[in-house]
Amino acid sequence: MAAWALWNPGDQLLTGGTSVLLQITLVTGVTLLLTSFVRRIPTIRYGLLCAGLFLILLSPVVTLVMQFTGKSMLKISLQNESTLLDHKSVSTGSFDQTGEAEPLERQIIADPQTFSPPPDIADQRPKEPKAANSEAALRSPVAPPTAQNTLTAVPADQPAWSTWMDNLMHTVMPGLFFIWLSGSILLLLRLIRGWSRLAAILRTAQPNTDPQLAAAFARAAEEFPHSRLPTLLVSERLTGPVSTGLLRSWVVFPEQAVRQLSAEQLREILIHEMAHCVRRDQFILLIQNLAAVFFWLHPFVRILNRQLAQAREEICDNYVLTTTDATSYSRTLLSLARTIQSGPLLPGAIGLFTAQWKLEHRVAGLLDPNRNRQLQLSAKSRLFLAVLALLLTFVIAGGTVAVAQHKPDSSDTDKETSPRAETQSQTFTIHGTITDHDGKPAAGARVEVFRTKAENKAQSERVLLKECKTDSAGHYDVTLPEDKVKGDSLIYVIARNERSGMMSNKIKLRDARITLDLQIPVPFNNLIHFVDPTGQPIPNLPVQEMNYTILSFSGPPGPVPLNQRVKGPQNAPAPTSDKIISVRTYKTDDQGVMRLSFFDLRHGVTLKIPGTDQYAPQWIRLNSGLPEERSENDGTYRDTIKNLKQGEDATIVVAPAKIFSGRVLLGDSGKPSANTRIKIWSSQQEQLGSLVYIEGKTDAAGRFRLNPYPGVRFGIIAYPPPGTPYLTREVKDLRWNAETPEKPLEVRLDKVVLAEGTVVDAQTGQPLKGASVQYEPEGANNKRNTDEIITGWQGIQKTDATGKFSIPVLPGPGTLLVHATSPKYILQETDSSTLYRSKPGGMRIYAHAFQKIDPVTDQRLEPMKIELHPGETVTGTLVDEQGKPIKEALMISRLKILPTSPSWRGWPDEVHDGIFKLQGLRTDVEYPVYFLDPQRKLGVAATISTRNKAPRIVLKPCGSASVRYLDPEGHPIVGKSLGSLYLIATPGTPRYDFQAASRGEQWADETLVSNLDRVNYQLMDSLITNAEGKIDFPALIPGATYRFRKIVDGHPIVVDRFMVQPGEAHDIGAVKIKLDE
């Protein structure tokens, strides 16, 4: 008893132990509950259990931090030294009694002659009665204390639950704590003994000399071509194979088992053990061992450890099942089970039967036809686990139990507590010296500091933080508050002046003061003369510099890959990874001249002339790498393009304004379409060609005045007020004549039927916000469907936050096409002839839902509910042949469809850091997917399905092809932009084969290779025939189907259909064509 009396843990230790106990109960309870929902998916179950295991080990640390910082939200008042009262013996004659007894736990009983209470409870002290004697004392309902009594003062406002907790802390918890500590010490000694036994086995184990086992090990190693393999050892002291080792891994095989198993069985067992080593399961095993030692008293921890070991074995069994059938592997396990015996504890080793898992249950799982054979977690699952772990960390931190500290009297507090100093936010300082290209101080240079933080791989936010000018010595000093830096942001510093051009660099703010010196390169000093169409200079012309991106300018400029391009007013290179971060406006001088020394022309400059009453809005691309002259077959809209050498001047003719004005009216009512959208497009071709738009709004009277981009042909698209039954209308092929006075246009919008409805998720019933709804009438059955009526993608309406939409439609049969904002929904398929004529054939059309409608004039169309069905997701990895992740690649699949183009156009998805995600898959349907790393010229054609949720795709060297163009006489066609090589994503007849469409045949999903790969086909020059009439097609994806075609009598004719192997060069041969076809 005396020894037990010495065991008296303090309150902080007791509450800490209680906190850890409660936290572990919560974490393990939640983890085990969640795993019960995914018991058939071992990878997710394993991830959940690992997350729970880490949180278990983290709980003591969280408790310690929360207690010492005093941030705990759950506090209790315990009996401590400030509330324990020691008393002398009190005789019955001096016993003090109040007129009415209080409950025992609320009284303070003391001899007024011998007890002086502390100030904080003096008001609770009973008053001494005027008359008291021993007889009255004996009649008291409260027994007097004896000499052995120790009386405790409990605050009057202490709640009952705190009293219960107090009793628990000082009665149960000390004994429980003692039992836990004793057991942990014994288990730790047992664990050390087991590790020592394993170390002795490894010291005596011998390298393998058995040829059969060596051959099986080599065959098993083929399944892990890019992983660090373990060392194979043989030991007579083991009864079963194990894998072990943290920094260096081994597979140790029992010597007697080698001769009792076949070569195939040995290979299967070795694959299983190698999987443990490749996955580094020994690290998790170490954490499991520590959890078993220090949390052995908690039954949930033992259950979690057991389930974790089982999930680990299931995953490693899946590695074996990728190379053999379940029946064969089950026989292997049964054979091995007959040859081994239970051995001593080896806590640092993982064996085939170390998990507490019945063999019959394991075999039944292997033979289950619905077994999940996933090997790795998807990115979505990893994100879920990270969020769950973070949430549980906050929960256990907030639920930490701490001892409530005694609060002294307010007057004492005022005297004893000094004012708390306010925390000052940290600041960062960037300073340095700016020198020009001669090495001299760049006095008066402008220094700009930007912050960029990537929101995702395709877009980033850039913000100007500060700007200043250097002093006479070229020095600058910029101070940034911490709230502007935002932690993980990249900081860009730009320095430029008129004498030496521009230079930039990017840094990470790791220190409070950073020195950054920059030398500005040699300036271009080019002059641009801006003139009007008559050749007269334009003084004081506003010219805006559009900064798309900030680059660290080092090395020569190179091609801009597809994943760094966007479509601006023309299809010219402009990085998508950055928004326009700044717009600076300059003006030409009195002679219409602007000096370019303030710009860096090595990586291109984009200038914009804003629209005025005299001049049209227009863009100027300097040193973009595009040819200045339009090629023969180039139908794109082109801005003014100039490629300048250093010191070279240029003259740019500014296009005059071509103003179009008018009014938009609603139907026959003559009411104005007030404050609604209106667009004007421009084309540089008399027929066909691409278009660029400028958008505006009508005023309250429906009037508009639009200044379009330069062009020869124009069109106006007028939109109705949202939610009204009026169709969007287009006025096409407008011409502008400078000699004719401006004549106002009148655009009337026809009244039709308003289609309304809701778009929802078919599984959850939740409304889908932002879904695109477009309308396509059956042209053959609707006489009102004229060219002036805008339908399809140009009339798209978006659903609101409740999933509701309204869109004007023509009376008669038609179809609504719905595309969700998320690609996770399953695409439905039809074709253009079915859509427009109710007959099969033509171009494949994709949407997440097709809704047939047949409204009647002047009759309300009932609201509809359109359900979109979510598909499954496959998340895989891309590696090269050395097993290294592919940094950047393109993924081409028929699942990438945009609402603005419901037919397949070959838009690629970008893949970063070797991780790709394919969404919207139907269960067990195979999808052809093509991967291309255009920079390294690596690629592969893969088949993706939900049967493998985590595929590992290996990219191999691309192939190539070449063709020679000859005229009908057999002469080479030289210097012509040709090249009709298509990648085929879905088989079918060539696109635009209208004869095949009339026969009911569907066109192939195909696209030109030059549209897919803007790195190797960056310029039109790459598809211009050389002196031999030859064109080369590099970077062709191995395993993909390509088709080369030519036009004969207006119809596409397939010349060659082929598939390249890695590194193969395919010769299409000589193709005779007529240039006028």
C-alpha cells in the first residue's frame, strides 16, 4: 500500500491520458466504421486504416500541444492544491452548526478557532451561531468530523459532470495508467527481443544458390521493372517466406520450402513478397508495432491493426493476380500452408501468413469473381483521405481535455498581469541593384513585384504587389507585408528601363530579407511608326501592352506547346497558364512613333489598339514566331504580325473604324430588346473563314453601336432578354462602305415557345448549376428554321443555382443537348443526320443528355426534368520506359467534348506530373485513349476501362511518317501547304464524306495531327512541301491508327491507313493530287 501511495500522477498527466483515450476511441471508431463501407476495396480500406494509425500516434502530440498552449475547448475543474484544506481535530463541543444543514458536498465545515479559509472561499464559511452546545451538535444531520477526516473544499458552481470526472480522474485513471505503463514496458521488451531475433536470422541467412529459386526470382522481378528490388536470402531458421528491411529490403526464403514448391509457385510467392518491399510496407509495420506497444490496452487499436494487416495482404495478393489466375494462386497458398509451421514472433518481418486471417476466408476472397483488384489509390481517394485526416486532427485537437486554471480576483489580475504586446505581422524585404547591359547602374529603372499562386495546372492568379524606381546608384528596396505574400506564392521581380529593355526573375520568400540583383539585357531599340491607311502618322495613339505571362528569360525562345496556348482574337500563341496580369497604356509621339526599348521582344510582345471613333480595335503581335504573310490555305483570322530584328524599325497601318448601329425589337410588338447581349463578328474572308467577336449591350431603347475588329465581312447576333420566348437572330454577311452614310439596322426577334426545365444528377437528385443547354431543330421538318435563326452552341443557355433553365425553341420537333460542367457524367451519342433529319448517318454528336421536344405554337411546353448519369473514374500514371513520371503530356480521348462543339474535335486534356484522370466511363466499357509527350516525342495508344482503376501507362518513342506530293504529270509539288494526315479516335468513314452519310454511315471521330500537336507542328511551315514535294509527320503515337486522304472530285478518298510501332518510320509513298481540288 505504501508503494501504491507513491503512485500519484498529476492532474495534467491524468487529463492527458484521458484525452488520448477518448481521441483514440473516436479515431478508431470512425475509421473502422468507414472501412465497413469499403470492405471490398482493399486500397481504400488500407488508406483509411493507415490514416487512422497515423492519427493514433499523433494524438499524444496533439494533446501535449493543446495542454501547454491552453487552447483546449474542453476544460474541467479538478481538486488540486488550491482547494485542498488540511484541518486539526475538531471536538463536538466546538462543532459549528448552521440553523439549516446543506448537502454535504456543498458545505465547508471547520473550527473557527483553528481554520482560516483562503480569500476566494471566505464568503462560503458558515457563521458561528450565538448558542451552541454538544446536545445540539448531536442532533445535527451532519456528523462531526473526526481527527482522521480530511475535508475538501469544492467550488459552489462546479457542475455534477465535472465532479464525476474528478472522481474518475483520481480513482480509476491512476490505476489504469499504472496498468498501461506496466504492460507497455513488457511489450516493448518483447518487441526488442523479436527485433533481435530477426537481426540474428538476417546475419546467418545466406545468399541464394538454388537455380530454381533464382529463376523464379528473376521472373518475379519482371513485374517490377522500374522498382528497386530486394535482396534474396535463404535461411534454415525460418518456416515461411518473409520480407523485411526499412532502408534496405530483403526477401528471406525458408531453405526447406524451396524443394517442396514448383517454379511457378515460387514465382507467385516471390511476387507477393516483392510487392511488400516495393510498397515499403515495412514502414507501416513499424508504426503498427509501436501502436501495439503503447496502445495495447485499447481494443479498437488491436482491431485496426488486424484489419490493416489483412488489407495489406489483399493488395499484395492483387499483384500476384495480375500475372496468374486465382485458382492457381489459391493452390500455391494451400501448398505453402502445408509446408510451414508457426514460428517465433518476428515483429519487423511480413510473411504470407503473419496476418490473423483464416486461410479459407483468404482463398474465398481470391476466388470471388467480383473481387476488386485495384493496386493503387486514385487521386480522388487520396484527397478524400487527406481531408478526412485533417478534419479528424481538428476534432481531436478541439476535444482535448485540460485542467481549468484557477482565475484569481480581477483586482489581483490587474496588478499581476502585464499588458500583452500585440503581435506584429512579419514583413519581407527584397532589395538589390539593377544594372544595364553595360554593367552600369540603371538609375530610374522601374521595378515591379508580382505574386502568382497557381489555382490549378491550367490557370494562375497574378497580382501586382508593389512597384518602385531605382535610385541614382541603381539600388531598390521593396517591403512586402506577410498578408500580401500568402505563403506558397511565387514572387516575380521585373526590372526594365528605356535604355536597356527588360529582365525578370522569380523567387521564393524563404527569408525575411532577400538580395536580388538583376542585369537588364541589351535593348532592341526598335521604332514602330503607326500610320493611317493614307500613310499619315497617327500622333498620341493609345497603345496597350497586354502582359499574358512573366517568364524567366534565359535561353533562346522555343516553340510554345499546346498546353501553353490559347485562342485570342486569332489563333496565335498566348500562354494559358497565366491571365492578363497587367495592361499598360502608352501613346505614340507627335510623329506617330513608339520606341520598343521598354519591351522584351525575344519572347514576343502583344499590343492592342483600343477601339475609337476613328480606329477599329485591333491586335498586334510582335515576334510571335508566326509568319507575317498568310499562307495559301490559311483561313484563320489573323492580327497584324511583325517579326523584328534588333534595331529594325517597322510601319504598321492602323485599320479605320467601321461602325454598325441599329436597334433590336421583340417580335411584332415593336418593343425594344433593352439591355440585352449583342455581338458583332468579323471575317477577313469573303466566304467561310474563322470569325472574331466583340460583344456589347443594347441600351434601354434597344439601340446599339458596335465597332468590330477589322474585316471585309461582318455579322450581328442579337440575343433576347433572358427567360423570354424570343429566338436569337443573326444578320449575316454585312458589308461596310466608307462612301455610304451609316444606315441604322433593325433586327427583329421572332416570338416562339419557351422550353423550361431542370437538370439534375440522376443518382443524387441534386440540381446541376452551370450546365449548358442548346437547342437543335429538325431542319427537314421545320420550315421556320432559317439561316438567320441562331440555334446550337451560339444559343446556349446555362442552368442557374437550382438547375433550372429556359431556352426559346421553334414549334415542331427538335432536341435539347445538355452538357454538364463536370466531365464525370456519361456521354450519350447520336449522329448529325438523326439529330437534324431523323435519319442515321453523318457526324457523331455527343452530349450528357438528349431531350426530344415537339412544342406547339402558342401552347405552353410543360417543364421537363433532365437527368445526367454519373460515370466512373480511372486515375492512372504515365511513365517513360525508365519508370520516371512524364512531366507533361497530352491525353486524347473521345470523352473530351465541349458544349460549343458537340462533335469530337480532338481537344486534348493536359496531364501533369505523370497523373491522369479519365472521368465519365461506363462500367466495363473499353475506351481507346492516346497519350503524347510532344516535347520528348513519346506516346502510346492505350485501352482504358473500369476493370483497372489505376493503370500504369508506359510511353514509348514515337514513330513518324512521310509523303511525297506529285502533280498529275508526276512532278513534285513544291512550297505548298498540304498534309492531310488524321488520327482516328473512333472508326468510320472520312469526315465530310456526304455520300457515305446519305447511305446512313457514320463519320469517324478524326482530327488532323497538326491540330493535336502544336509543338512539332507549330508553324504552317512544318506542313509545306520541300523541293522533293515531301512532308514529314513527326511524333506519331505508337499503336494509334492514322489515315491519310486526298480529295478527288470533292470527295475524301483514303490513300493509306496505318499504325506505327515505337520508333518506326512509315512511308506513305507518292500521292498525286490536283491543287484545285
